Amino acid sequence: MLLDISRLRRDAVEINRQIDPEVCADLKDEYTVPGVTTVKGTVRRDKGTAVVLDVTVTSTLDMPCSRCLEPFAVPVDAHVKTRFVPVGDLAKVTAETVRSGEIEDGVEDRDLGLAEYQDESIDLGHVVREQFVLALPMKPLCQDECRGLCPVCGVNRNRETCGCKQEWIDPRLAALAELKKQ
Ligand SMILES: [Zn+2]
Ligand SMILES: [Zn+2]
């Protein structure tokens, strides 16, 4: 999903795009995207060739719980404010920003990210995928108290109770008992 910026002026232009799941998901990902993703906000031309994208990315991802393996929903509601510069200009722009003291003075918006655009367009699919990765929990759990799978029979203990005995024997005690027998 490319956003054409070739005719963009300094006045902010509203954007409201619905992005299909195929565009922002990859089979390699640990999540799936069951529905559309919304990108809503504004885009405007900044100094020179730079363009500022200021949007909110809203979606819902499905990812498997790390304990019971059942998929659960991960909401995404992220604010993205990024300055895009033509590909190859990134190093130059960074140097200029430092030289003009914008960073030290705090004149620059601290939340403003920096990225590149190519062929007069911004790849919204890329913007969205980046937010998905940031939204993923470090330890994915369907619920805080997820009881996981029974290590003996494999039932999902959130839904079923099995009769498996799960005695945990301290291996050191087991070794001691073994010694006593001898
Ligand atoms: Zn779970
Ligand atoms: Zn069991």
C-alpha cells in the first residue's frame, strides 16, 4: 500500500486508509492479521524534500499464547509520527539536524521518527508492520493466569481438568533415596 506524495504541499492532507491483511502480514510472522488495519491522520511536506506522516495505526493481531498455544487477540492502537526523507538522504539529514542544534535545543519533536521514502511514495504497509512488531508482547499470554497445557496428556487446562498426577520430585531427593536403597 503506497501513499503517493508527489503532489504534496505544506498543508496537511488527511488520510484514512483501510489496509487489507495480505499487505501487512507475512507467513513468517508469529502473528496473523484477521481484519483490516486502519491508518488515519495527516501527511504534509516539511522542509525541502522531507515529508511528515502523523497517523494512528489501529488493528487487531492474533498470536498464539506461549503456554496453551491458543490464539488470542493483541490490540494495536499506535500513534506514529515520522519524518520521511528521500532514500539515500538519511545520513545527510541526520548530520544537518545535529549541526543546526535542533536536537540539543529540544526544538525537534522528540517522538519524531526518521525514515526513508522511495519513488515519491511512502510504503504504508511497512509503517504498519513496524507498529505490529512493536505491539507484540514479550511474553504472549492469553490471560495472566493461563494454566497452560498438561505436560502429561496435553489438554488445555483452561478448559478441561484431567486426572493426571503431576508429582514433582526434587531430583536431589530422588538421588538420595536411590543412595539409601543401596
Ligand atoms: Zn494461554
Ligand atoms: Zn493431563
